[in-house]
Amino acid sequence: MISYKSRTAIFITCRERFKEEFMHRKTKYLQLAKHIYRDVRKSKLTPEELLPSVRDLMKQYAQTKQTVCNALKYLAFEKQFLRHIPGRGYYPMGKEGQKKYHVAFIDRPWDDIRLERMLRMKESIVQNLKSHHCNPYGIIMKEFLNHAHYEKIVSSIDGLLLSWSVIGEYAKPEELLKIKIPTVLFQGEYITDLPFSQVVPDHAIAMRELFRTHSPKRFNGVTIFFCCYPNSTSRRDAFIHYALEAGFTEDNIETIQFDEHANPYPFILKNKERFFGRIVLSTTDLLSDKIYNALNFLFESSRNTASSILVSYDNLDDCGVHPFSSPVISSIDYSRRDMISVAIRQLLTEINDAPSHKTILKIPTRLILRDSTFPRTIRHKK
């Protein structure tokens, strides 16, 4: 006969074993829930699309029926990620049931000279975040990096969108190393050493097309106007790279630096022989309209028939020259809306999955050819 002491010891042993098995089972269905959650997000199922059956999920994940059912119930009733319809199965939850993330983006001070453009960018960011079921939260860079405000701001947001056009003016790259929440950079056109994922334009697509259709056989060289800020110098370097790739030599590639608010008109007229038979490139639309006016006057007042072309970069809404009612300057462009959307999707992925390394995502560029070839053959009525 087993003594009371022995029976007690056996009971305690069984109880501990049950606790271990229970914790193992609990951990198992929670681990499975994470896998199902990630797979459903990757598959981009809509709220109307049914998940695979319990039996199919058992085969797919090599788990028992109980583990699969517990994982599905956990995602449906505790996380509100799935919804269950009796007799049918589980569906992804609609937007009304999803968790809302608080995503901050860096706003500009109200005295910024490019306020109108930045307001359009801000509007696009806010609309895009809302379409991804996020709460947008605009902050000023100086306030964000202020030690007194930093911890409070970071504790109230899930992720951060950083535009390089703001960073370059209001913060040093090394100041951003203190940021430890999911962060994605966009609008920058060069790869940084910062530990954040980044969305950049793919210069190769448009620039290769430009130099394929405007080769050294047609033009005697390339002239590049650029500014000193990083995006402009990045575009300059890309122009040089793909011009050399197309067969131009270093001797017939010229770079000219101008402040974006300066007027290159006098310089072009003074050095007019350097602009005949050339591919003239501007790394910013802020310079291109002034260059266009100068080239137009130069060719109209000269008998030189060597053809030149002006190609700018940005294709901004206000690109173009009066008195024409529509843009006339050829330009390289990429979709800012697509860049913002890709940046937001990457940020949400990092908020959910916390990847161990940064990702570089590229947006395709396109070449838009217009009436900026000189001498001009198409005249626009005033």
C-alpha cells in the first residue's frame, strides 16, 4: 500500500509535469499564431477571402487539430486579427477591427520657403497613412531630437517616416542614431550608412533610356548643372556614370555648380560656344526654367545649327516656362506617391516583424521627352 507521503510526492510530480505540458502547449499555439499572422499578411487576403480549413492548416504547419484551433481562436478573439463565421471558417478582419498604428512623420516649420510643395507632400503622407489604417502624427525635427521631448514622443508612436529633404536641413545624420523605433527613410537619392531601411529612385531606368536615344553619335558632349545639396550631387554622379556607360568620355562631360536660386542666364550667354551640340542636364527644376530661357534666347539669336537638348529632373507641378500653358522641359521623374506608399508598407512590415537588417527599396524612374530641343522646331503661341 502506497503511503500518504508517497501519494503526495506522486501527485506533486504529476502536477509539475502537467504544468510543463500545459506551458508547452500554450507556447506551441502562440508560436503557430505568429506564423499564421505573418502568412496571412504576406498573402494579402482580403476580408472576403476565407482562410484554409483547419485540416489544411494542420497539414501545412504539421500541427495537431487542438493547436491549430487554439491559434485561430487566439487570433480571432484576443487579437481581433481574424473573424470567425460559424459553419464557414475564419476570415481576415476588416479595417474596422485592425489595430491602428501611430506613425510619425517629420513636418517642416511654417516659415519654410517651399511650404506649398511640402504641404502637398504632407497631404499625400497623411492620406496614405489613413488608407493603411494608421494614425498620422506630424512632428518638427528640432522638437523630436530635443532630449526633453524625445522620450515622450517615442513612447507615443509605433514607427517613424523620415524624409531626407527635411533631415539635410534640420539635423545631422549622426543625431539620428539615437532613434531605436522602426524607421524608414524616403526621398533620399543615395544609400546612407544609417541603420534604417530606405526607399530610393532607380536612376538607371530613365538615364539609360536618355543616353540610348541621345548618344555620342548625335551630341558632342554633356553639360550638367547641379546644386550643392546631397540629392543634387547624387543625380550629378548618376548622370556622369550613365553618360560614361553610353560612350561619352570624361573630357566631354562638364559639371557646373549653381545655387538653386541663382540665375545661370548670364553665364550661359557669356559662354555660349559651350552649349551648342550638347546634352544639357539640370539636377533640379529650380534651375531648369532659367536654363531653358537662356538656351532659347541663345539659339534664336545664333546661326549655329548644332542641336542641343535640355533635360531636367523632378517634373514638379510648376516645371515649365511662361507663356506656355503646359510644361515644355523634358524631365526625369518618379512617383512620389508610390515612394510614400512603399515606405509606409515597409514601415508597417518592420513594426510587425522587427527585421534584423535594413532593406533598400527602389522606385522606377521614367524619361518624359517634351519640346526642349534647340533650335526649337515647334513654336508655342503666346
